[in-house]
Amino acid sequence: MDSYYPPQEANTVFKSYTITTSNNLSIISTPILEDAQEGYPISKKFQFKASGGQLPYEWKIINASLPNGIILNTSTGQLSGIPQTKGMQNFNIQLTDESGKKEYQQCSWYIIPKLKISTESLPDAPKSKRYQYLLQAKGGCQPYYWQLTGRLPAGLKLDRDKGIISGTPVGSRLRWNEPPFTLTITDRSPHPQTESKVFIV
């Protein structure tokens, strides 16, 4: 007689797993920031950006400092404020993610200086002799553009693009009888700057 064994249910064990994907942490902002201007608020586009890693991020300036007047939001990487330091600024930015991974980037940032007419006075212009003088300025963004308010002595003219006063003075008026005039300079900064100064020739 054959034996009969009823089928038995197979033992089944279930276990859950999770797979964590991790992209490499990276700073994707350009290391050379767009120029800003001394004394003018910077725009909201000045923000460090990153990819990969685990949120949240933390941003930090190391081995240097930001220009005076500028602050960093350590959570968002946003820069804000009014730069009070001029010239080239170099600093390092550190990015840390939730897992503690770190990334670094060396950054450069040029702060456009305030525009200033550096010519203090103009040399005398002897009558009937060739005269030429190059006006001096510093700061801002070249090329400069010069404007005249009032009148130059007869025979002289202003080259507005080059900032040169030239010509041959004519007439018989004495120097101290010449009326003063105003020269105004304008630069090509994102926020155009102007400065004026009164002169006499």
C-alpha cells in the first residue's frame, strides 16, 4: 500500500531593503563672480550653487573674508549687501552637505571703484600757443565720456571721448577774467557713475 503525504506549504521569508543613491557633491557656480560696484547694492543673482550630496547644504567662507559690507547666507549661498571694498577680492568657499562631505572652490570678485576726476587744476594756456592737456580720472569702468558745462576759452575745445582739451587760445582777456567751467565725467559701469569738477584755464 502506497503512503500518502499531504503537500506542505513552503516557508517564505520577506525582508525589505532600501537603496540609497548618492551623487557626488559639487559646487557648480562659476569661480569668477560678475563685477560689482563699490557703494552699490549687489543683485540677487550673486548666489553660490551646488549639486549632488545630501541636503541641506551649509556654505562658509574660509582662509579669507568677503568684501566689507557683504554677508553670506550660510543656508542658501546667497550674497547680499553693499560692497565697501574696491579692487580684486579673492576668497575660498566651503560647501558641506548633510553627510559631512565637503567641497571647496577658489573665487575671485572684482569690485569696481568709485569714479573720481583726479586732475586737480589745469595748466595755463598762453595766448597764440598750441595747448593740449589730457584730463585724468580713476575708478569706474572705461571708456569714459566727458561733458562741458560753460565755455572754454576761445580757440580751445574738448574731445569728449578722449578727455583732451586742445587748441590755440585766442583773444586778449587775462586769465583771471576767464569764467570757470564745469567738466563732468561718466563711466560705463552697470550703474553709470558721474563726477563733476569746476576748472579755469
